[in-house]
Amino acid sequence: MFPQLILDEKAITPNDMTAVICVRLHENNPWVLDRLRKLAGYYDPCPPILIIDFGSEGEYGKQVEAVCSECGFAYLHEPDYDVFSLALARNAACELVTTDFIFFTDIDFFSTRDMFAQLARTANAASMNTAFDVILDFPAYHVTEEETQKIEGEPSNDRMSAHIEKIGFESQYSAFDEKVEFIAPYSNVFLISKKYFTVLGGYHPIFRGHGSEEFEFFLRAGIYSSFFSIPPDVLTDCHGPKRPDFWTHRTYRGFRDLNQHFASRTERAGLKVFHLWHPTKTAGDWRSHNDWKRGKFQEATAEYLTEYANLLKIDALPKRKKVLCICMAPEHWGYFVPLRLHGFELIPVFDDDLDTIKLMNDMIAGKKVDALAVFNPYMNSHQNFYTTYLMAKDLGIETIVVERGALPNTIYYAEDVSYTASSFSQSELDKIVLSDSERKSAQAYIEVLRQGELLLEGATPRELTDQKYQALKEMTRPVVFIPLQLDDDMAVTKFVRDSQQYDDFVDSIPAVARANPNILFVIKPHPLSKRKHNYQMENTLLADNKDNIHSLLDACQMVIVYNSGVGLLSACHGKPLISIGNAFYNLEGIGHFAGSLEEAVQKVAKGVSAPDMAKVEDLVGKYLFHRYSWFTAKDDIREFAHRQAHGYKKIQVSRSVISGKAKDHVWEKALRPPSKHSYGYAALNMFPADKQAAEIVLNGFRPLAQRPFLSRTLLKMAYIPLESRFTDYQKKLYNEAPEELFRNFRNPLLIGLGRVAGVR
């Protein structure tokens, strides 16, 4: 899906991590100092260690600082003396961490001495250098008081490590409260890339005291990555390790199950942490300010659970700059997330009310923001913002226009659309010098592109279109390919050259074809177009709008475009190219220009040179690595009278290039989509409760699904035993439209049989 950057990937080592531990020393926890001293020299190898002292007062703060100095730990005192906040303390750490990865842990937790070596190996196996949204969370073994005393009494670090490892093995099938009080299949101990922590906006600042900060954090992480499905009743507190339902066969539900997924792969890699017992005095302590009723958790999540776009508002990490993000389509929120990696605090705008626009204008005029970001300011839906956009440009406020790129799975962030942005000009592109690895990667990408698997729009498989148009390759007369565009697309209504207008270009095809009977014109409507074309000339062939574009490019000898992105694809195929409109990619050595279709055909008759493939490779490389960002998304095709519209949902920008500065990262889901038939799904029972039951029913009756005449019988069979449980409304619905009963209600049996009967 993405071009593979050909590089020798640097292996992750413990030195690429910073272990962050947040503490507060007071009269009731003197053991904190002992644990800090024990930490020094224990791990081998050991990463840099940063201690965040969150509000230790007076002499206690001096004691922590002295021990950190003694042990060689980096130290920061955060002068916040309110109720202890692990969330705020960890957020404060982020700005100080200079390594690529952060390992959040607590002073209570220890593991085997080689833990960081093992963690580094696991991080490399998870490709965390590139798949940056991986979180390696640890299961936590809470050791009893008696066993903790034995561990701490061991005469050497090696003996202590061996003892811990033995407990980890023996406690797997020991009753709780023997060697461990309990085992939690998740914890607040985890490895995360600093990039991902930044993207997530850190911990929610609402949390103080002992409570739900990690549950809320992992829920946001789950939504952002979408690697794991969000469980039903995600706000429900169930399956806790000290609750009765922990021991029963359970379905996937509640926030604890989501947390467990983040830890499951880590545990299977052999990684775990051990919480050493210590005395606690809850009265007046931070643990007395708990969130056991999950009030803060629900308050924090209420802001975004019903509309994920509101995640743009949640960012507790300091940023150098502010950017207004016009997000009129809520599903576009993913386009703006990468701006955090480029130092921006996001200020989302979700409506175009007059008051909202006035506020935006005041912020821009007063230079209270540094940038304005918008997905294509020329769209009709952004009409009310257009003068605001122009004002920002006029006042020298940075404009960040997001728009779809000319290559599959690409978008770009530029000062304007590519047709007029200076960053896409010949002079600016000439300043870029590709590295050898970038050039090799571009060459490899072009080879993959030409195979026809990567497409801007959906199409039939390459081999089917090849068969359909095989005869074109045997033609002795020239075959000229003309891909059409959408009549109302910005590309043909704005920023066009002083040449033939697009409507005139399309209307001139019949006359030009009749005037050139020696040429075969292959005309393909845009994949999203519903416009009917009637080309009846002997020398015209109207392709289907779903035909594979790469197959047609291979079958022709020459390509004429208005300014369609197909022109760039044709250059990748090495086909002579002529463009009529403002094709931004048609630079020196790529193609030729003409003022009209007639003029273009005249040039065809005289002979047109093919593109310089070295320059094509150079241009593609510059786009891929210095201008374009890569993204994944779910297609969202909307139907209109004269055309379809191609939108996206679940947008994830997997490599962002903004203002020429690249942030290399790949969303894990883009590389390794989880399978419902995987060991992980099965082991953790990831199917939601209602879907799980439905799947069982469906699989059991699947052979019947191929017998449509049984559908009504199956519906009746399902209804009769359940009739007494239905409401009057449901009974009436069954009598009038039985399919609707099975289609709309969430009873697992109804869901399963509804699918079998073909009504769901």
C-alpha cells in the first residue's frame, strides 16, 4: 500500500528509551527512597531514568533530589502541591524526554534484570520505529507482603531477579493471595513512542488522585489507532481481577478488556512487571481521592465518545504554535491530528455560524493563532470561510491546505492547492535532491504502481481489463487514450491555464475524432461520473468507467488529458503525454502542453516524445518523500444525481510532510490489520457479546443461506419460540413486515437468523 523506504532501519536499544517514574515523598512513604536506591544498578542494560517529583514538599523534595543525584537519575521537581496527579506528572515528563521512546513505570514495579533488553527486542519485533502507534503495556503481578520481603532480602540483584522470575512462573496457576495478591492483565506500565504520546495529547488533565487516568488514556489510544475494536459498554467497569466475573467465561465488554488487549502481546512476549508490596495509609493520601465510581472517567470520555472529532480538543501537552482547524466534516478529524507532531495546538472549528466566523477572524486579525488549516478551501461546504482564508494569507498567517494527492493513498499539506502552490512549482521542486534510498524507493513504487493494484478510485481487477482490451495492443494505427474528469471538479473549474475550457474540451471530442479517422480514440469517463456520453464515431471506443486505468494506459500509445491525475500515472507508464489544462505535474521532461484538444491531436500526428523516465522517477520521489503524506482510510462513496462523491472515514495519516518537513511514522493498522481469525482474537474473545452469539448461529446455519426458499421458514422458526418475549409493537411488525423484525433488533438469535435468511 505504501512505498517502502529502502533504508537500513536502526534497531531500537534500551538507550532509545527513557524510563519515567513519578513520585511524591511524604512522612507515610519513606520506602520510596529505598526503592529508588534499589533501582540504581539493578537493570542490566538500563535506559536513562527520569524521576518526576510531583509536589514533594520542603525537606522531602531535597531528599528525593539527593538520592537521584546519588544514583545518576535525571530529576525534575514539579511544584504542584495539590492532590497527586499521575496524569499531570507524566505529561510534564514528556517535554524533558529526548529519546524516541518513553517507558512509563512506577517505583513500586520491578521485573527481571534483563527486562529492558527483552523489551527492546519486542519493540523491534513490533517495528515500533515505524509503526509508531504500538503500545507495549505490561501485565502486573501484585506480590504479597511476605513474598516482597523475601525478594527484597535477596543478597544480590541476580538472586532478586531469579526470585521474581520464579514467582512469575509459579503464580500462573496459584491461587490469589499465595505469592501474589492478584494478577492484573494490564497496568499503567508501558512503552510508547514519544510521537504517539504527542499525537494522543498526553494524559487527560482532569485526573487527580488514584483512579482512572490510564483507562481513559488507553481508550483514546484505542480510538486513534483503531487496531482493536472498541468493546460494547466501554465505560462499564467489569472483569476486574478481584471481581467474581474475572473467573467466568466472559464476552468482550468494558474498558478493562480494551486495556488487556494492549498488554496481551507484551505478555505473550514474556514481559511482565511485579508490584512489590508496601504499607499504605489511605487517610489523607492520594488514594483516598479515588475514582472508583468512574465519575471523572465518564466526564472525560463524554466529550468525545459520541463524536470522535472532539478528540482534537484534548491535548494537555504544551505546544509552540496554535492552528485553527476547519473541520466541517467530522470524519475529516484525522487529517488534522499530525499537526500536533509539527508543534501545533489544535483549535477545531466545527460550524460556520456567523459568531464562529467572527471569532476566527478576530483571532487571525489579532495574530492570536499561527496558522489556519482547512481541507480544500474552495469546496462549496467551505464557502463561508473563504474570505477568512484569504485574510489569513493576506496577513501572513500560515495556511495549511489539505487535499488529495495525485498518487494513490496520498494527501498533501501545502500553502494552497497544488495547482497554484509555489511548493509544487518547478523552481521549488528543483531545490530538492533525492537521496539514493529515496530514488530506489521511488523506482520500486513505480513498478508496483504499473501493476495496477494501487488505484485512486475503485476499479475492476487488472487481468479482466487486460483481457477486455487485448486487441488494442495489436492495432497498427495510433491509439490515443483520453481520460475524462468530473465536470464540477475544482481541477477543471479553477486554476486552469489560458486554454480551452473543460466543457469545450469534452464537447470537441466528436468533431476531432471525425477529423482524424486514422487515430483510435479510447475515452474513459471518470470512475465517479454518472454522465452519459454518446460517442458513435467509428474510431472512438468508450471504455467503462470502472475499467482498470493501468490496463488502458498499457494498451494505448499516447495520452491526452485535460489536467487529470491520470496524466502522472501515464508518465509512470512511460507514455507520451499532452495536457490541456493546468496539470501541476507536467513539468520539464514529463509531458507537453496544448491549447486545445485539436492542437493536441495535431501534435500527436507530428510525433510526441515519451517522458524522460529518470525525471519521472525524480518527480515521483519528490512527491512521495517531500511533498505528499500517506494515509489510510475507509472509502465513503456518496450518491448524487449526476455523480458519486468519494469521501473517507477512519482517516489515519501515516506519514506527514508539512511545510517540507517530514514526520515518518506508520499507523500499525495500515501495516498489520488484525484478523478475526487470529490467535489474539480467539484468546481474548474479542467479539462483542451480541455479535459473538450471532456468529455462532450464523456459522451453524450457513449452508441454509444458499437456499433462499427457506428464508421465510427460518424467520417463522425463530419467531415462534420467542413470541412471548416480544412487545406488541414487535408482534405487529412481524405480522406486517417480518424481515424488519430480524433486520432491526439486537437479539443475537434474530441477528444470526436474519443474516442466514438474507435480510440482515
